[in-house]
Amino acid sequence: MPKNHVNDRTWMVLALILLVAAALRFYGIGWGIPGKDQPRAYHPDEKMAPLVLSRMKPADGRFNPAYFINPTLFYYQYGLLLAPVSRLTGITPPWQVKNYIAFTEHDPQEQRVWFLAGRVLTVLMSVITVWGVFWLGCQLSGKGVGLAAAALLAVMP
């Protein structure tokens, strides 16, 4: 049997590992974000993602985040996720907020949706990374190593 051959039992174990990874990452996902009883976020760095989106103006053809301290791919993915979320929920997307003052004083309930969307995106990317570690381990050393590596990453804080 080739080292990268994966059987049904392996897929079931991987599915369990991915479920554990998702459950651990979704647990407490709403902690410390703005809402009805809390006007501000507890994580000061977390507001950067919607703030970066507020600088972009897609209607005017402006997609430059004007912020390059962190890699920008996440901001584009975040905007692609927030576009349908804002339509479905009826909230104002960050790129329609006029300026920084308006951004900081924006409705906490809408900010809550912004933050939750970003956290869900991060969880999804994290679970995909666990699957990627499994795949890489299988390619390098076999399915046992792939499962062990994925399991370790799944439970890392």
C-alpha cells in the first residue's frame, strides 16, 4: 500500500479531528466583541480588519487597503465574506462608513456582525490548515504522521 493511500477509517479519523478543531475554535467565538451590552471590543487589534475595509471604497474602484503591516489577503477575503453577510443581515458594511470617527462610533450591534464574520473566517481558514497539515504529513511520511500532525494542530491553543 503506498504511503499516501487513505482508506475509509483514515477519513473518519480525519473528520473527527476536523470536528474537534472546529469545535475548539468556535467555542467562545462571541467573547469580547461589541454588542447590546458592550460598546467596545476587548481585543484592540481586532478592529483593524473592519477599519482597513472602511478605507476601501469598492463603489469608487478603490481596493487599496492602505495598510501593509499585516498581509492583505485576509482583508480581501474578509470583504468578500462581509459583502453577502451585510446584504443578508441588512447591516452597513465597513466600506460604507464615512470616516474614522463614524467608524469608532458605529452601532455596536453592527460591529458585532463584522467581528463575528471575521472570526468565522479565521476559524474556517484554521480548520483548512489542519486538513493541509494532514495532507502534507501523508505526502511526507504516511497517513499515521498526517493524522498525528493534524491532531496536534487541532488541539493547539
